Amino acid sequence: MNVNFAERAHNHNWKLDPIVRSLLDTDFYKLLMLQFIWKNFPQVHVSSETTNRTVSVRLAEHVPISALIEQMEHVRGLRFRKSELIWLAGNTFYGTRSIFEPGFLDWLEHDFRLSEYEVTEKDGQLVLRFEGLWTEVTMWEVYGLALVSEMKTRAALGRLSELELDVLYARAKTKLWDKIEILRRVPGVSISEFGTRRRHSFLWQEYVVEAMRAALGTSLSGTSNTFLAYKHDLEAMGTNAHELPMALAALAAADEELNASQYRVLELWQKSYGGELLIMLPDTFGTTQFLAAAPDWVADWTGQRCDSKDPFVAGDEYIAWLKGRGRDPRRKRLIASDGLDVDDILQLHEYFSGRIRFSAGWGTLLTNDFRGCHPRGEGDLDPISLVCKLMTVEGRPAVKLSDNVRKATGPVEEIERYRRVFGSVAVEGAAVLV
Amino acid sequence: MNVNFAERAHNHNWKLDPIVRSLLDTDFYKLLMLQFIWKNFPQVHVSSETTNRTVSVRLAEHVPISALIEQMEHVRGLRFRKSELIWLAGNTFYGTRSIFEPGFLDWLEHDFRLSEYEVTEKDGQLVLRFEGLWTEVTMWEVYGLALVSEMKTRAALGRLSELELDVLYARAKTKLWDKIEILRRVPGVSISEFGTRRRHSFLWQEYVVEAMRAALGTSLSGTSNTFLAYKHDLEAMGTNAHELPMALAALAAADEELNASQYRVLELWQKSYGGELLIMLPDTFGTTQFLAAAPDWVADWTGQRCDSKDPFVAGDEYIAWLKGRGRDPRRKRLIASDGLDVDDILQLHEYFSGRIRFSAGWGTLLTNDFRGCHPRGEGDLDPISLVCKLMTVEGRPAVKLSDNVRKATGPVEEIERYRRVFGSVAVEGAAVLV
């Protein structure tokens, strides 16, 4: 009787089910960094490229290039909406209003565009390559990764029956709620959702965030996903990433300037941002050398994010360093964000309790943990370790050493030169899970 | 854009969300027994009554009597639909066509009605009492129990938020699928869904049946729910219940006639039904005495359902008895139907494999196992042991002894008399779970 004829007909007319539907559907730190680049390096040209570190999953066999390109073209056709820009202008981020300058918002509205790109197949993998002005390339990182991640999901879902899909999501929800139930028993735990780039899908990420908010209350500090923060009145979380020190290092002329570039990033950053946005990421060329040679003002920064070193070790090292520099660690923040799951979060929370303000940036194993949920026991919904890294800056190679040798990127000879300049103290080789 | 205005408005107009929407939404054996009663005892008056054996759950505090009566009135207003009667006439049941006589189907269409009833509150419990012609009272059993069971579910669901409801069903589905996955690894297992009366809800029962069919194939023999069998082209399963020997016993004049009445039921039954419908239920007044004193033709029946005795013991006893009577147990069927769960089913399947054709009648713990699924850890969605039993037949008390003393029903002095007549060998006292 109550058939919605128009809807039914419209459903047959769908050309595309877009994955990214708003330019805000990205990590908040990309917007902070975009303003930083727009202000300080508006004319720099870069290139970046995706890599699937989970080589056993041959992405090109699952995701058709043509379908991926349709999704990418859809993203390139998006513009920041008026209401989104008004929100960026009027909202407080980390308690501060007007973080984004009027000039930048005006540029976002009228002049922002995404660079050209190229999608190729190599050894069964999909490689997305972006090239152009840094301001045009940088935003591709999260859109590109989220697109590939969800296209991989869709391919796996396409092999399941309606009932199997139902089993899958019942199990994934049960798994999620088991994690949430463990966390809700621990008051004072502080978690940010950091899983946009490797999410199962946008809708699943949204479900996860809403579930966490409902069940955990203030234990959920916020989400790195700007669109979800906007849509659900959550705090947008995140500060900056490796691409900044990598780019400044690539631009450095001599070896001495190269070493100094890692602090130059912080100097420039604190001209635009303050307070809780002063979170450093010291592992780009090795945390230990970074802290040892840091100018004293670096110890005034609010905290540190550790992304490649064992976070227990990195936190202890940071606390000892702060004490050595005469600062009180209990007023500082430590954020761990590397492949965390619920047990790590609880152990870290307990370990650092009363010593430093600890927060977990919970990514892939929050928004894409479908391990063991597949109705036929297959692994094609397990998460993979997909990254998008700067390759060149003004034609010069970009390098990351990291605290974990397996996460190092760049040409071998350049890595060698960087190791000579920065040293290679305390570089581990932990397995990269996600 | 595509708002369905009519549907939206209609949703505000709902007066009742009916639980039982078809008179076929009952156990198939009730229809077989109804024809039996219509044919043999059309003028007998009876009364029956519900009892909640799970006294810790005070049903009257959860289920408003007025809402229950609205549901009962809705059922009383239902008629067998033409298409349903045509299906009953044209379908094969257990491989036999025309199990229902034209005269009976005609009576179902024009003269069938449900008796008067009374709903009262006693010690925090709801008591549903039915009185009238046996043909009017008998069908209330399954409708009444299914109504109370789902009303209890609705009350518990009403205390949950949208997200909590989602958690609940995700967990219940995960639990169901874990069971199904265990069963699908065992080829040759034979299961019938027997859970109508104590189901979580109609829609959940339907989900369970569809999931079982999709995943287990022929290991699902069918469902006792006639409406689901009709709707989904499944086999309708079930034969007869305790109410028949109970009624015939109550009608018996002297003690000797009382003892003979338990075989008289079978004599009458086999005048109407044959083949796989010749499944006896020997535990009404104790299985051991039933078998010992049975006339030899009873051993020609196709099988036995054990409903109150430990099914391992009951099966062994039945096999030994068949051999003693010179029959080959491997050609007979053994059906267990008392509070089974997946482990029991597998153990029984293995135990009787090659010895007798074993089938599981899986009831409450298939269609209402929400234990451990409640999002706040509460128990108000756990199943309860609700039954509806004959109380009087032509004004005389109805009695069941059962193989489990806790399942005995009837006035104490009558139970004593029955025990004198039938003896009380091998009567156990196992806890009644569901």
C-alpha cells in the first residue's frame, strides 16, 4: 500500500554510492597542517604516494581501478559547503576560537583544489600517486586511503549473502561492544578516535563513534574525523604529522640545516597554534636524538605523540627528559597512536596514571577490527597497513627514519645520509601490525 | 525529498502491533490434535490454565493485563484465511497428502472459534484461564503462551535505548551463529525448530528459522510453527502432546480404565494418522510403566518423543524395549524435546548414531536464548518456563505425572491416585530449566 514509488525508482538510478561525501571527512590535523602549508609554503611542489605494507593482500585484484577513479573524481568535485566553513570559523577547537584565519577560510572556499593524480598497478598493488602544489597534494592522503580502504571492504562485502552480511555486522558489533564494556569499567581513561584513513567504511566509523560517545561519555575525548565532529558536536582531535618535518628536512640545504629543520617545524607551528595544539611528534628522525638536541623552549610544548616507538619506553623517556629540563610531566600530555587495541590502552593508562596525562589515539583496531567476524572464516575484511607518504619536495626525496626501522621511508642512499646526520640510537624493529 | 508521507502518518495511527497475526502461527501438532478432538471428542468440555514455573520472574509486574487482553482479543478476531486453508488441504505433511479431512477444513473455516478466557493476577503472576469446548480451548495454549512470552520481551525492550537494542540483537545474533557454526560441522544431525510458545518474538523466531535453513540445509528438518512452514516452504513438524492422554485419563471411570486410557489414545490416533505421525509420548504417567504394559502393536509405532526423562536414559530404555519386542530400533525414531541446547543435541546425536534415527526438537534455547546478551547485564530477557496445562475435563481434574516429579500437574490427591494406578518407577527430579 505504502510503496514509495519515487524512492524505489530513484534507487535504480544510482550512478555512484560516494564514499567521501564532504571535504570535512578527513583528519582534523590535515586542516591544521593545510593552513600551516598555505601560510608558510604556498608555492612548494611535492609528490606523495600510497604503499600497502600488507603485501600479502593484493589490492589490485580486489579493487577495480576504474571504480576507484570514479570515487576520486567525486572527491575532486566536492567543495567546502558554506555551513561547513561557518562551522570551522565559529567553532572552538581545543578550547580556542578562530583557529582558522579568515584569509585561509576564504581560500578554502574559493581556491582550494585537489591535485592531479595517477593510479597504477604494481606487483598486484594499487599505487596512488599525487603531484602538485603541497596545498593541493596534502589533503589527498586521508581521502585516498579512506577510499581504498572502503573499496576493499565493498569488494569483500560483495561476496557475501544478505544473511552473511547480517552475521558479519552482528559479530563486529559484539566485538566492538566487548571492547567498550572493558573500557567503561575504567574511569578516567581518555580516548580519541583516530581511525578515518583505515576505516571499514564511513558508516561503520560513524556507528563506532556514536557507540563510544553513548557508552563512554567523557572518556571519549573526541574524533579526528572533522565531519563526524561537525555532525555530532564532538571535539575534533589531532595536531600534526610527519609530513611537516619530512618536507622541511627535504628543503634543507646542508647537513647542519637538515638537523635544525626538525625544530624549525615547531618554531613555525607555534607561530600559528598554541595550547593543546603544541603536541610534538619527535620520532620522524628518531625520538632520542630529537629530545637530546632540542632547544630548551621545546620542553614548553604541551605534549608529545609517540607513533613508532614502544609507548611505554617513549613515555618514560619523555618524562625523564621533562624532569631533566625542569618541567613537571604531570602537566604534560602523552598520546600513543600506533596500532593500539583495548589492552594496550588500559595498560598504558594504568602505567602512566599520575605521572603524565595519557591519551590514546585509537585508530585501525577501533574502526576496522573485523578480524574473526567473517561468516566463512575468511580474512578479506581484516585491516591492512596502507599509508600515504611524501615522496619528493621540490624534486628532492623525502625521508622518514622513524623509531621503527620497518617504518622508514625514502631512497636507501638518502636514508643513509639522514642516519649519518641524526644518528640511529634506539631504533627498534617491531612488526608493523596496522 | 523522498519522504513517504502516507507511511509516516500511518505510523502515528497504529492502535496495536499484533503479536499473533495468523491462526497458523501455532505448533503444527495443535492442528493435528484439533482434528483428533473435533473427530472424537467434539462435545467434551475442558479448562486449561497457564503457570509460570519460573516464579522468581513476577510477570504481572512486567505485562499489563489490559495490553495482554488487547492481544488476546486480536487473536480471537482472527479467522483462517482462504489461502491458508487451501495450503492445509493441498500440502503434504510428513510426505502424506490430505492429512486434514474436508469436513474438518470446512469446520475450521466456518465454525472454529476460541473459547472465553479470564486473565487474573496471583502472587505477582499472570494466570490465563480458558474454559469451554475442548475444540475451543486447545488452540489457546500456543497463542496464549507466545503472547505472554512476547509481551514480556516487549516490556524489557521498552527499557532499552536504540543503541542498547542494537547491542542486544548483535549479541543474540552472534550467539545464535556460534551455535549454528558448531552444528554445521556435524553432518547428518537432524533438528526441528520447536520454539514457538516461548519465543523471544515472532520476528526473532522467523530470523532464527531462516538462518538455520540457510546455514544448515537439510539438517534442519523443519519447524513446528505452521505459519513459518507455510510462509517459507518448510516442513511442518510435530505430532501430539500430553493433553490427549491427560484428557482420556480424566474421562476414565474406574482405575483399570484409567490405566488402559494411555493406550486408547494411540488406538484412536492411528485411526486418523500413520507413518511419521505415529510418534508416541510415553511419559505422561511415566515411561517405564507405559512401555512395560504396552500392547504389542504399540511397538509398531514409528518412534517416541521423550520430553521429561534424561534423553540418554529414555533412548536406551526405548531401544532395549524395541529389541525385547523384536523390532529393529534402527528403523525407529527418537525425538528429544526437553530444554535442549547445542551441546545436548550433539552429544545425543553422537550417542544414538547408528542405533536409532535421532532428531532434536529444539525449543526455547533456540528461539529465546538471550542469556548474557542484555546490554546492562540484566536478566529480564532470559527465557522463563511458562506452560499451559489442562486443568479439568468434564469437570474432573486432569493429571500429569511425567518422568520428572517437578513437572507433575494436578491436585495432590489425584496425583496420589494416579501414582497408585501407574506406579512411580524411575521418576526423577531434574531441575526444570525451560
